[in-house]
Amino acid sequence: EDLDQWNKEDLLEKDRKYVWHHMTAHNENPMIIASGDGSWVTDIDGNRYLDGMSGLWCVNVGHGRREIAEAAADQMMKLAYATLVQSHIPAIELAAKLNEWLIGDYRIFYSNSGSDANEVAFKIARQYHHQNGKPSKYKFISRHRAYHGNSMGALGATGQAQRKLKYEPLGVGFQHVPPPYCYRCPFGQTKETCSLQCAKAIENAIVWEGPDSVAGVILEPVITGGGMIIPPDDYLPMVRSICDKYDVLLIVDEVICGFGRSGKPFGHQNYEVRPDIVTMAKGLTSAYSPLSATAVSSELYDSFQEKEATSHFRHINTFGGNPVSCKVALTNLEIIEREDLVGRSAEIGNAFRSGLEPLQEHPHVGEIRIFGSAMGIELVEDRESKIPASVERVTKIVMACKSKGLLVGKNGDTVHGFANIITLSPPLSSTDSDVDFIIATLLAVFGQEEEKG
Ligand code: PMP
């Protein structure tokens, strides 16, 4: 793109006057990103950065895919919009394609965002129990540190205090249990003594809340945005059997883990469980167009098919599953399949694992956690005490990466003093040289930190 047509100072002036930025205090001098190509983005000054977080864990196939742009333009000319009270070709084809990605049969309900997809899951779960003669089952169990979205229900499910302060009361009936955070086991256990008390905490929550009051458990296969918290291998299967025992639905939030990021088509496929409901967004379209989906097991769906109007799922979403977004998603999934980006994701993770080996001993690196191609580097003040690294230390590393042309994420809780996890999750299409660049940059940044002490 010809950047000369834009005057940066004019743009910044308008930005300062008119734009309300997400999540940050007013940012006087935001980066203005003007274009993207593969794993790289270019700012208004022409500086190039490796997009180490795929935007916000979403640009799975990388930037600048002409094939997707052309498919969208073509679909807009054919049919820009139709509701899903009727049907249309891209929605049908995409629902069928998603069933190739999932294991077992699922019905697909479309909406616009990850938050929407989770709200739909909560409503379906509550209605399901209602129709099964158990209207008192309305509560959901989720984990502290988890993020499930910004709307009142999804924020209710979120287990991060700093996002909820000042917005309460949120959706009611969301109870939280400790996460499976092995590095800081909430139950004081080690790998040797682990008896999955984190999974049993879910059973306790169900029993103590009253099984007749609990509709579902919602979880991500791995807590991503809350700090790349990877459970022990047996955790998810155990949660599945606990849910079965108490007639509680298992909702798996694949908004980040889905579409190859985990090294499998969906994150839960690393653990061989069949969720009742799977929610997805972000990588579904690689963020080329907003779209989300709630996949509901066919067993669950069947109970919504009585003839009385009261058994219909009474939910409509104007833009949900619009033809253009569905066509974009189909093209995106075709690219992931054709280029085997699911396999590539696992390769990227392995390259991180071996390339970053030297950081394992760094005095401020507590632990490096990798799931597929997504990585969290938990920073500490010192390895012995595991005191979370100070905001200043973490910010210095993030800024040092940026000054060397690498954009990384920062996760945790700034309000309560543990925003100490650096995250990386580059496009799954990243080339070997992109991955080498990420590794070399991190080694250089941490090397400099060490020199300074
Ligand atoms: N679930 C998870 C796990 C997420 O990470 C996010 C967004 N970061 C959401 C749900 C909400 O998605 P959206 O921002 O599209 O509403």
C-alpha cells in the first residue's frame, strides 16, 4: 500500500480525539498498523514487525491472503446477506466442513464473536435441562484465570477479577474453581504427589452447589489468555467423567485453541474427550471477517426438535453466519488443510522448545509452557521464590522485543500484581525464518536482561 497518502500526525490527532482504545488507558502514541503480509505487519512509518501474537491469537493463516479477499468479494457480489431463519450455501457448506474437523456429529449455530458463542452455549445448556424436566439446573462452573468473553454471561464465566471490577453484577450462577496450574499448584502438590485435586475441585463445586442446580462446566483445553496454563494429561478426561456422573454439560471454549493452534484441529482432541458443546471464533476465519460458532452434539440437539414452539431455541443474531463470513471461513479452512497448518503448528512449537532451551536456566524465567504453537513464558523475580516478575521487568522485555521488531503479548493481572506471562502465538503459516527470528530475538532480549542483572 502507498503509505505516502497518509499524514501520521493528522491520523494521530484524530485518533487522540475520536478513538477509544481497547483495554488501555488513553494511548497518546499508538502504533498505527497499516498493512500485513504473512507473519509480518507494517506500521505507518514503514517499520516491519513480526506479529508474534497473530493479532490477538486469531490470524492463523497469516496476513495478506488474496484468496480469502477474492472469495469474500465474490460472495458479496453473489449474495451479501440472508438470514439463517432460511438457509444459504456457505452456511451449509461450512457446517458440513466443521463436522469434518470435529469428532462425532455436531449442529452448528452461528454468531459473531467468541463472547456470543459462549452466551449461546449457556442458553442452550439451560434450555436443555429445562426441557429434560430439570429447570433448576442453571449454574456454570469455570476456573479462576480463565477468560470467556466480555458480555455479562461470558464475563461472569471469566475468572479474572481485574476484568470484572466495576461491572458487577454480571450474569448470575457462575462459580469458579482453582485452575490446573501445575507451576503454582493451588493445592500445594508436585508432579510426584499430584492426584488431580484441580479436577476434583470441579466435582466438589458441583456437589457443594448442588448437582440439581448445575447446568454445565465451561473450560478452555488450556487456559490461554490467562497465562498459558496447561493441565495434566488426565485432567480433561476426568472432568468429562465428572460431568457425566452429575448430568452436567461440558462446554469447551476453543476460541483460541481451535483451528490448529494446539497442533490438532481442536485443542480438546489432544485429550480425547467429546464435549457436549464446542465454541469457536477467532481462527475460524483467521479474523478476515467476524464469525463464531457454537457446535452442539447431535444428542443434545435432538431434544430441541419437539414440535411445540416452546422447545425451539429462541435466539437470533442478525449477522451471525452471514454468507460472506461463512465463505471466508470455508476458504480459510481450505488453506489450513491444503498447507497442513495444523501439522505446521506442532512443528513451530517444537522449534520453540528446542530453540529456547538456553532460556530454561535464565534467572527470571520461571517456566516456559508450550501447547501446539502457543507459548507462555512465565517471568519471576527469582526462580526459588517464584515471586511474579514486576510489571516494570515484564514491560521492559515486551518493549525490548518491540524495538527489535517482535510483537509479543503480556498476560495475567495488572491490578493484582501478576501480569507476568509473556505470550507468543504466531501465525501457523510462519516460515522457518520467521520462527528463527522469534527465537533469536527472544534469546537476544533475555541475554541483555541477564547482562544488566
Ligand atoms: N473465549 C476465549 C478463550 C477468548 O480468548 C476470547 C477472546 N480473547 C473470547 C472467548 C471472546 O471472544 P471475542 O473477543 O470474539 O468476543
